[in-house]
Amino acid sequence: MTDVLEGDATTDVVIPTIAASKEGQPVGWRHRHLLDVDDLTMADLDLVMRTTDAMTEVLGRPIARVPALRGRTVTILFYEASTRTRVSFEVAAKNLSADVVNIAASTSSVTKGESLVDTIRTVEALGAQMLVLRHHVSGAPYLAADTFGGSVLNAGDGWHAHPTQALLDLFTMRSRLAGGALNGLRGRKVVILGDVLHSRVARSNIWALTTAGVDLWLCGPSTLLHGFDAWARSAAIGGRRITVTSEVAVALRDADVVMALRIQRERMASGLLPSLREYAARYGLTAERLSLAAPGALVMHPGPMNEGVEIASDVAAGAQSVITDQVANGVAVRMALLYLLAGAPGAGAAAPAS
Amino acid sequence: MTDVLEGDATTDVVIPTIAASKEGQPVGWRHRHLLDVDDLTMADLDLVMRTTDAMTEVLGRPIARVPALRGRTVTILFYEASTRTRVSFEVAAKNLSADVVNIAASTSSVTKGESLVDTIRTVEALGAQMLVLRHHVSGAPYLAADTFGGSVLNAGDGWHAHPTQALLDLFTMRSRLAGGALNGLRGRKVVILGDVLHSRVARSNIWALTTAGVDLWLCGPSTLLHGFDAWARSAAIGGRRITVTSEVAVALRDADVVMALRIQRERMASGLLPSLREYAARYGLTAERLSLAAPGALVMHPGPMNEGVEIASDVAAGAQSVITDQVANGVAVRMALLYLLAGAPGAGAAAPAS
Amino acid sequence: MTDVLEGDATTDVVIPTIAASKEGQPVGWRHRHLLDVDDLTMADLDLVMRTTDAMTEVLGRPIARVPALRGRTVTILFYEASTRTRVSFEVAAKNLSADVVNIAASTSSVTKGESLVDTIRTVEALGAQMLVLRHHVSGAPYLAADTFGGSVLNAGDGWHAHPTQALLDLFTMRSRLAGGALNGLRGRKVVILGDVLHSRVARSNIWALTTAGVDLWLCGPSTLLHGFDAWARSAAIGGRRITVTSEVAVALRDADVVMALRIQRERMASGLLPSLREYAARYGLTAERLSLAAPGALVMHPGPMNEGVEIASDVAAGAQSVITDQVANGVAVRMALLYLLAGAPGAGAAAPAS
């Protein structure tokens, strides 16, 4: 990347809208919103990864702050409880010197029955130039993007998508498995293990990982893989490699990455799962199961974990776990995305003069 | 206004305590608190409006920040859920470079039964110089003002008052109907439509609008207008024009502004309203009803809206609607009020040297 | 103290790691965490008090801000509702120019059942360098300190400890009774009155006050003093003076300080207290009871108060009350502690170059 993030809060704002691709050609960021990763090309992913490298360097400074978003207001509107995603976006935005407004739906007048569209219009009129939205309804960020004049970042919508999680997962694999080269992930075996059916993390990872050329395996009880066989077949036509199986030993064999998904306790009620105990016995990521994977295979989890259910405590805290890395990388990835979206030609707010 | 808001966060603080009236005579802001608008003169309203003009100019800058309240702490203490008012004050205070502390009563120890007076003393001892208070009990801000050493801004108390809402409504009408001259509102017909009885927005608007010489109409089911006939008669003695009627066609005829109020669903239980459906049929602001008003009449609503009940969706989003303007103007009006109160001679905290 | 807090947010960072003792010898702060006051020596207490003097001077400036923690993130993680302690830490950290992240457990994913250790790891990975933790389980901050790479400040854990409250109480007594000299508290009679059994405030005060040489009396219904006789006997071996009694007239006689504790209404259910009315009649701090104490004796309360129960309203608001002072001193003490911990040699984060 030829552009650099120079200076601190007292220096001039530098917002690059053009970055050099790995091949040396200039590549611009063309997206106004980040709603999912399904429309990101390999070049887009590469630009996000390289911008995240720059943000990681910023995070290593004694004062991890650059003025890229000074004078912009980032509003974080969450209709679901969250610690790590909400705080990660807040820290990321503040590190870029943005003003941050937090709105938790549970304590705000959005509980008075106002429509989402009206809330979005209100948030914009209150000065928001970028909107980070988590909503329990799949597709809600798309509706918000239709209304909002600035940039919308999807921080998780229903079962549908969680694009920043997929991008931080990709960045973590690229750093740990491929020495920082996205191409180095091509052909690596990655297993997503658990409740794929209800997981927005899984869906966004499917898009990001197969775009990056990963050999992706989805594994879990068949009731929690429903519909993914058809997805795998249609993906194969486009050259994406997805294998769906309920046989955990087959899935884990020689895997380079095992990503365990959170089991939602409320799934029990639906009859899709017999019991947490049985789930843990058959699909929990234990040290024994992990030994089937390639030596040094990465252990990942989007958090929060149910230790002893989908992942054993010794595995979660073990030498192969990069779960804490995922969280730390999340701040850098979100800084990169806020930065790219703020500089995109389609961004609603005028960019400060560079 | 002869004084200007110069500079940004890196320049000196400029706090004017004197502004020139429209007639060219210097008029000072004499109020330490903003508890209601009933004690604001026409000159006071005019000063707020002109200070808001200046703040609107600030909001149009690439970096909408001035150092007027640098080093001051504004505490926002809300005993009721709110999005727009809470965020509006927060953004306004931050735009003036104040430090902002948010306290939501539902998640704080005020739920432990501490008295309001003790809470106010505590908030002041924690460093608050300005207090923005929303409380479900009418009159609570007056009690707070008796205790608090700095300035209290009422952000809504029970059914009693919501002065900043009335002032942003006034500013919106002045901009849209009167070319920025408050005198231009004299004699214009403004209709407040709906549940006037339970509305603090209506009560504060009655004071502000009649002080500005508006021909004010209150319209709604008779059960929701109880007591306002007497108010209208007593107001008439002082030369204020208020008409109370349940006949919506009479009220809307040739109106310059129609402000629909939110219907609280919990009113149904009290027997004051038969049903939302019947309310919508008889008093909802539809395109058909709006056609009775003057051409281009303004449609207003304090939000949050129940679309399809007190206001039809096509009217709320239509060309005559200035509802989003109201929200945006709210930030500017609150900046103006924080600014004027901070510079008032009676303000508890010493003003930074200019 | 030979070091001074110079400058404002635009000047260089000054973090003293060495301060001169009263005797003129340099004394360093050796603690990485503040979990309780039981391991603080008289010299430690003195250093905290003198650093608080410096912070009080800062709070008196027109713009009460120094850059000591610029670029550091202080995360405030509260598993219990709180106004004063949470806001006090927030204001203290902001006055030192730290970035503050607030996490209230009730609205965050910590309610999803994640373990405390995982939450602490996540908070650290999100960038926290200092962690302020309130938790309903006694000992939780010790577990956090085992995991967290930076400094942990206990903001109250179960019935166990509330060290910053004890230190602000000590500072208040030192200012009001001893002219700012900690030694001046030696031999003064201090009474803690009320529900000692369930009080983390009492436990931390017992350590701090007896280390400072105070003649400490614990008074309340015998059911609420259970176990403290044994503590008093064992303390006596180490030269600490604690007297335990249920006779309020004996306890209050000639007292220099009376600190009333909050009665938790939920204690009634446990059968430990007959009724609030009876408690108020027998142990409430009334003007009549206060007249038994030394003339001008200080009235203290950690808040929030149940006026009319453990303390009469006229006493709480009377001339001898320093309850509001306690709150104001709390900000200064917390500034001092954040400052000392940030500069401690064992602090996890690299200190900015001075």
C-alpha cells in the first residue's frame, strides 16, 4: 500500500481514496455501504486486508489515534445486546477521531414503536454521517441503506450476515496461516463447526472464505445444516468449494482452521437439538477432536463462548487458539472499513479536504 | 446578531453575553435555567432564534465544532426513555466541546430509591455545571433548579413542559413560513392536533406560539382537550389567541401549520379514547384532511410517530412535511440554549475568560 | 509532593513514578492493581492522599483537564447498577484525558453467559489498558487481575471491598479533621453505624482507618455485626483498635465522625431486620443522637441514602454533613489512583515517555 496513515490528532487529515493493488495497479474502494461480503471481489478483500495492516500499525503506537474521521459522527444503533461488536466499533471510530453516539434500542424510544425508517431518518437528522446497525431482522441494514444519506455498516442482522466478523476472521487466518498474503489462503482447509443454520457469522464467512479460494467445510448436526447442501452445489458452479457433512472426524481431518460456532441455548426449545450435553459429546471441539486436524491448526470462535459446550475450555485457552487475536483484529478491521467507506466516492458526507 | 462564533476547537473561546436585538438595542440573556417557555418574552425568543441561526451556520461547517463550552461538563439525566431528545442534547453539547455524562435512570442507582434532591446534589458534586433533565413527574426540573448550582435545562417533565421542543418548532416555522423573521409568524394559523391533554409538547408550544403572536388552534377529541377552554379564555385577556375545537375540518381550514401529536397507546386503557382505529378515522392527519389547509401548509410532528394512527405515512413523508427539519433544527436550538445559559450572568460556573 | 501536574491537554505528559514522602524520602507506588486497601501501608495511604491534593488543585482550574492518561483506554465494566461510582470513575478518567469505554452488564452480551475470564480477555483485546470493575461476586476483581494484562481497579465486589470509597472517606476526614495531615487522624473516634455485615464500604474502611490509627467503632443491630467481634480481636493483636457494640449511645459518645451505612431493603426478607421503622427508631442517625457526638462531628454516608431510615433528612442536609464533599472528593481520589496505577512499574501498558 503506497498510502500511509501519517501523523496524530494534531496533524492534517489524510484520507486516501486510491490504494495500490498488490500488482501495483491503483484500485479504488467503490462501496458506499458494508451490508454483506457477498459483493466483495478478491481485490476488495485484498484492499480491506492491506488497509487493516496499516491500522494494525496505528494500534501499535503509544497513542493509537489518527485524525481520519475528525468531525464525523458515527452512530452505533444496536437492537440486540452486544459487548464485543459494539465496543469494537466504538473504539475503532474513536481511534479515527470520530464522534461516537451510542443508541441501545432497549433503553431508547425505538421501543415506543417508531418504524425503522423513521428512526434512521431521525438519526441522520441528528447528525450521523456513518451508521453502524445491528438488528434482529435479516435485511434491516438494506432498508436502512435505502433511507440513510451516509454509509451503513451492518454489525449483524438476524441470521443473515455479519460482514465485519467474516473480515476479521479472514484477516486472522491471513496473518497466522499465510504470512499476510491473502493468496496464501487458497486451498487451505477451513471447517466451520456447529449451528451453521442460525449463524450470520457462518453465512458471511462462507462468502468471504470461498472468494478467497479456501476449501470450506461446514459441519454440524444435520438439523443445523439444513439448506446448505443446495448452497454448496450452486456455489460449485461458480468455482467455490464447499463441503457439507455431519461427520466431524471427516471434517476435521487435516484441517488448517477449525472455527466453532456458539450454540444458542434457545435452540433447544425448537427441537433442533436434543441437549447441550449431547451436542457437546458429539460436536464439541475437544483436544481429542482437534488432534485430527493438521498440526498447529488454528482454533477460532466468534464469541461469546459457551465453554464446555461447543468448545472445551482447554482448547479455547490452548496454544492453537487465536480467539483473542480475533477480537484484537476486529478493532483494526473496523477501523479499516470505516476509513475506506468514509473515503468512498459514493459516501454521503463530504470528505474533509486532504 | 453582531457577535459571531469564530474559530474551531483550537481557537479561543468566545462567549457573547450580549447580543443586539432586531431593533439594534443590546439585549442580554437573563435566564439561568430553561424550565419552560412561559417566562420568555418576545425579545428572549428572538435572541434564541438568532443564536440558533448562528449555530445552524456552525452545523454547516465541515467540522461542526466550536469551543464555547470547553472544560464544562453537561450531565444528561433521563428518567424516561428517549432517543431523539437525549442524542440531540448530547450532539449539541459535544459540538460546543463540552464533556458529556449520560445517566439513564433505568440502569443507575437512582432506581435504588434515592431522592431526586440527593441525586441532583450528587450529580453536581461529580462535576456537572449544566444539567439536562427529563423526568416523568411534572415540576421535577423546578425542584432540581432549587438545588443545582449551575443551569438546569428541562428536557421534558411529565405532561408539563418540553421547552426545547417548542423552541425548535418555533425555529422551524420561522425558517419555513417567515423567512427567518420571528415577527413574520404574527397572525399565522397553527393547529395542534391530537392528544393535547397529555402533551407537554402542546403546553410549551402554546406559550411560545402565542407569545410570538400566532393564531393558535387546539383540536382533538373533547376528552383530550379538557381544561383548555379555560386556558384559552384566560389567555385571551392577555391578548393571546387560542381557539379550542373538536371539529377537525374547522380547525384545519386555511391553516398554515398542522402539528400532529403522538397518541400514547396507554391512553386507551384510561377510557379517554375508544380505539386507535377510531382515532385515526376521525382525527388522523390524512392527505384529504391536509387539503383543507392552506396550500403548502407545513406538516409537523414531535416524534416518534405512530404512522397510520395520528398521521398517515404519505403525509409524514410528503412534500409538506418538515418533520426531519424539526429534528435537525433541534440540535441547533439546543446548541443555542446551552450557549446562552452558559454565558448568563446567573450561571453557577465561572465562564472561561474570553 | 515535589512533582506537580503541569499544563493542560496541549502540553507534554508528565507521569511521576516517584513522589517524595512527608519525611522527604522518595517513595514509589508499587501496586499494579487496586483490589482492596488491606495491603496498603501508611506510606501508601499518604501517597494517595497527597496525590489527591494535587488532583483537587486540578479540579479547581477553569478547565479541569491534564493529559496524564492521553492515549490510554479505561474500560468501566459494571455488573451492578451504579450512578455515583460509575460516573465518578468516568469523569476522573476523562479529566486525565483517557479514552473511556462504558460496559453495563445488563445491556451487554455478558448476559449471554460468557465467563468472566473470557469477558476480561475480550475487554483487553478490545484495547483496555485499565479496567474498573464492579461485580456482585466477592473476589471477582482478583480473578480479573489474574487474567488482565493492565491494571484492575475494584469499584465494589459483593460484600467484600470498595477500596476507592474507603480512600475518599479517608481523604474527607483528613481534610476536615486533620488539616490535610494523615497523621492527624491518629486516635480520633470514628463510628460506622448500621448494616456492617453486608457492607463492602465498611470492610474497606476498617482496613484504611485502622491503618491510619483511627479509634474505630462498629455499631448496629447484633444480627448485622456477626463475625466482627472476632475481626476486632484479631486486629487488636496487630495494634489496630476496633470496638464492636450494639449500644448506639455508647458508640456515638464523643465521636469525631459518624458514618451511617445504607440499609438495603432486601435485608428485611432475610429476617435479619424486623422493619425499617424499627431500624430507624433504634439506629437511625437523628439530630438527637448526633448531639451525643463531639461538637462539630462529621456526618458521612456513602450514598445513596434512604432518608428517614438510616439517616434523618435534617442531619443529611445539616451543617455537619460532609456527604457532598465525599462525592466531590471521590473524583479527585479516583484521578489520583488512575494516575498512580498508570505510572506503576508493574503496569501492563507502556507509559508514554515523560
